[in-house]
Amino acid sequence: MVNPFETFPNLLRPLTIGGTVFRNRMFGSPTGHTDIILYGQPSIDAVMYYERKAMGGAAALTTGEISVDPDELEGKRWPRDITNTANRNFGRLAGKVSRHGAVASAELQFAGIFSRTRMKDRKDPAWGPMDMEMFGGRIKVRQMTDERIMEVIIGYGKSALAAKNVGFGMVTLHGAHGWGLQQFMSPYINKRTDKWGGNTENRCRFAVMAIDEIHRVCGSDFPVEIRISGTEIDPNGYDVDEACRIAEQLDGHADIIHVSVGGVSHTKESFARTHVSMFYPEGRNVEYAAEIKKHVKKSLVGTVGGLSDPYFMEEILAAGKADIIYMARELICDPDFPNKVRAGKVGDIRKCMRCLTCFSECMGRGDFHCALNPEISREREVFYSLPPAEKLKVLVIGGGITGMQAALTAEKNGHEVVLCEKSGELGGGILCERDVPFKERLHQYIELQKYLISKSSIDLRLNTEVTPEYAEAEKADAIIAAVGSVAASANIPGTEGANVYQAIDIFNDPAKARGKVVILGAGFVGTELAIHLRQLGVRDVEVIEMLGSITDGGNDHHRQAIEDMIEQYAIPIRFNTKAKEITSAGIRCDDPDGEVFFEADTVIQAVGMKPLQDYALTFNKCAPVFYMVGECNKVGNILKANSSAYTIAKYLGRYGG
């Protein structure tokens, strides 16, 4: 067995983009799934297909194509529409993937000239860069107007926001393999002379504006990836030199530029190079990513194409040819590939032989069946015969809600569990709300968890602050970091003033809220604190929020309950108001009408939480298996914290990790 952190330091190195942590550099590239049911939902079998690969340790998993084009989605002619509110299973898919520690990514696609090939009832021409006929007149295309292009760009934003809202952690724009965005990038197809054609900048304008629109509506810290072709593999198409110029236009707009190959023509060679056949050497397409990486300064670069050898993958990263390795067929052949690499069990890896059986089976019969892996696309059948867990020694770091659940679940599934908490009491930061009347049931739950731990075989160590040295000395088989988050502070002058507190300070000691109280932030923490203070008799409480509504964290029903209390207690909330400076007398802000000053004796910050990602990652190499769960991975809510803790602990020792 190899030492994985010495042998694969780059492949196993976590990656942070915005506020999202990717646990390694092994990503699942889009493979799609043909099992689509009512309203374009992925079926439960399709959901479990992605979930099984998340169990295997991939850092990210990407769905197949989801249309963003209103013209395709009209009348549900192309039903994969993530913006359809009836489409619940996309959320289920994202949740099933993310609860195993992977990032779920939605592939957003504009078909362009190929849209009519999947809408047989449409006899009018497809939309594309130019008026043209393709493939001997079989495809008729009309030139997109400015208005039509903007409609699709807005569609990208709407679809990305819908994906984010149902739990996807990233979106991937398909700008390769001859699809719509590439049709505009390609000088072979796009011969326009307006702002959408001609030079490289103009031909990339569509893609750049789509990416920028997604960042506008989803936030700059929401990862956006675009897949491009490093060559069109066509004598009439662009080569790697033009691909580098395309990447330069996308650089800094996309967070990741994922380099594949292929073009509109879909020749036999193009197909066999896009989906690298066994007749080409492994890594045949890496050279294109490597060349593009020389021209990219801000975006990360990924490479894909028949990669199955972890040693070769490590060489690619170590040589600086790419930042990320993508796998499609390899994760079909062996979903546990990443876990086996991390565990040093590289001799156990089942390597894809690139026979393309999976592709043929999917297109012909509907499932990605693999010649070497009989379990893939039979996930539901296998799930109900769950393999027994190999008994592990599990170190859980952090005794908050997440850590307690992880410890209890791991112990219940037969593992030896050590639970360390740096304070003298289990419960974590939420203990500050123990005296809030409307949180009584939550604290009864915490007491129940404490009781269950006291009855269990868990080795509980209070007043124990874990360091990497301590963790290594435990010689655990698996570490679950549940170290939580800390309160964020507004990035404005005056936050260190004597009259300024964090919400946790006031929950712990409401007497500190004196005189006129102003709370910065109308999320659940800020609004619940305002309600609590009013219930305690603090009459002069006001909330300031830079956005246009209460931030609900994904629970709009609780938001309605809070709004009910806000109205009953007549608590004023000033929306669309951004704080600029805190003074001893109050807060200077900007609102839609200009500058405004709010007098305040007490200013309370409730501007969110900051995940302790860096601290959690110090334990990454301290055990063969490592997971970050709860708020140290990404700030969420109790549902997400408990779900991730339960899932990670339940599957320990079952799937190669």
C-alpha cells in the first residue's frame, strides 16, 4: 500500500472556490442520464446513480444537460427544465450528492442549431449564429437576433439561480462538443460581422455575458465552470491556438475552464477523440489543457479524456498542465476511485478499458451499464443490500450538533468512536440560545443527544482542543471534522467599538442590549434576536438589511412565521440599506434615497457566519479517511448539518473509505 499523501499530494489537495470547498482534485465530468420522468425530473434511479459516485469520494459531480433556452422549454418540448417548480427531483439529486461531501453541479446547455433535432414536432428553423443549412440541408438555421441572444443569457441566469436554490453548489456551462456557445465561439460556424461575431472577443461575448449573468444573480462566490474544446478536430474548425485566445476571453469570468475536444461536425474521429477510445493513448487530450493553462491567469483549468491512472493524473497536476482532473467513464467503471486513491489502495482500482459500452448502452437502452462494473445503474438494487461496514476507529472533532450526530451514527454502525470537544460541554455555539423560549424544543433535542452519548460506548473527551499532532497520535482510520463556524463581522469601520456586539453575545447576556438597539442583518439570527429582545421587554429594536427581504436560508415557511412575529411586535426593518460606518452614536448607511444615519446605543452584528474551513483542513492528512461536515464545510442550517453528519458516518467503511 502506498502513502497517498506522499504519492498523490496534488491529486488529494483540497480546493476552495469562493465559499465552496472541493475535497480533492478528482471531479466527475458530465455524463447525463436518460431516465427522465414527469416534468423533466430525474428519476430516483437517476438520483441514486449520482449519489453512488458521491459515496466514492469524487469532489464534484455534474449532471447531464439541462436546457436554459425558453424556446426549447415552451410547452415542455425539451423537458429538462430546472426552473419548473414542479421539478422536485433535481433538488433531491443535489441533496443526495452533497450529503456525501461532494459538490453537485448542474450542466446548463443551449443547443443552438441542434435544438430541432430533439424537438421533432418543430418544423421552423433552429436558432444559431447565422442563417445557414447544415449537414446537406437536414438542419436549417436562422440567425439569432440581439433580443433572442439576451433571452438565452437571461435563461442561463434563471436556471443557475434555480439550481443554486435547490442545492447545487456549482453550475457548468457546456461550451464544447459543438453545442450552442461553441457555435458562437467557432469561426467555422460564426461568420457574423456584428458584436457577436468576427474577432475572438466578439465570438466569446455570448459565453462571457452568460457567465457574468450567473455571477450577477447567484453571487460572485458561486462557482461557475465552462467546458470548452481545446480543438475542434476538424480541418475547417479552430485549433489549440484559437482555443487559447478563447480561454483568454473567458479567463477571470469563469472560475474553472474545463478543456475537452470536439466540434460541430461530429465526425468519427471527433467522437473517438472527445470520448477517447482505447485506440488512443491515455491523456491524448491533456496537451490542449496544458497549452491553454499557459494563457490563463485567473481561472483554474481542468483536463478530461479517458484518464484512469492516478499516477499519471498526479504527474499532470505536478507538472502544472492542469489544476483539476475530470473523469466520466472511470467513475462509471469504479465509483470508488477517489476513495481508493486516498486510502492508498491504488491496486484495487478497476480501470476503465474505454470500450464505450457504457455510452452505447445508455444511448441504446437507457442506462450506463459498464462491461466491468455490474453494479453501476443498478444502484437501487445494490442499496437495499448495503455492504457491511469495516470497523474503523473514528475521531470526531467538535461536539456541536453536527459532531454529536456523527459520533452517534458512527457508533451505531459498529465503529470505535472518539468525540473531542474543546469546551466543557456538548452542544456548540447554539447553546447561546438555550434560554430563548421559542427554542425550547431545540435544546431538549440537544439534551437528548447528550444523554444518548452518555449511554453509548463513545469515548467522550471534553475540554480537549484537537491539534493535527493530537489527531495523528490517535491513529484513527477516519476523521470527521465538525468544528463549525464563527460569527462574521461587517467589513466597515467601527466594528471594534465598545457599543458593538455579536448576536451570540446578546443571546448569552441580553442585558448588554441597552437603550436604542440596531441589529445589522435580517437573516434568521438577526430577526429571531429582535423578536427575543422584544419578548424580554426591550422596546426600541430596529433591523437594517442590505438586501430586499428577510434572508430565509432555504426555509421560506419559517420566514413567514418570523414575518408574522415581526408584524405583531411592530419591529421596523429597513431593507436595501447598507451600513457604511459604526460610531458611538449610531450607524451611517446608504439607502435608495442616499445617506441616512441611525442613532443607536447598542449595535448588534448578525451578518452571517464564517466557516472554519482552514482549521478543518489542517486535519486532512491525519487519517486515511477525512470528511468535513456541517458548518465548517459550508454554512447552512441544522437540517444540512445533521444530514451530512448522519450520511458520512453511516457509510464509513462501506465504499472504500
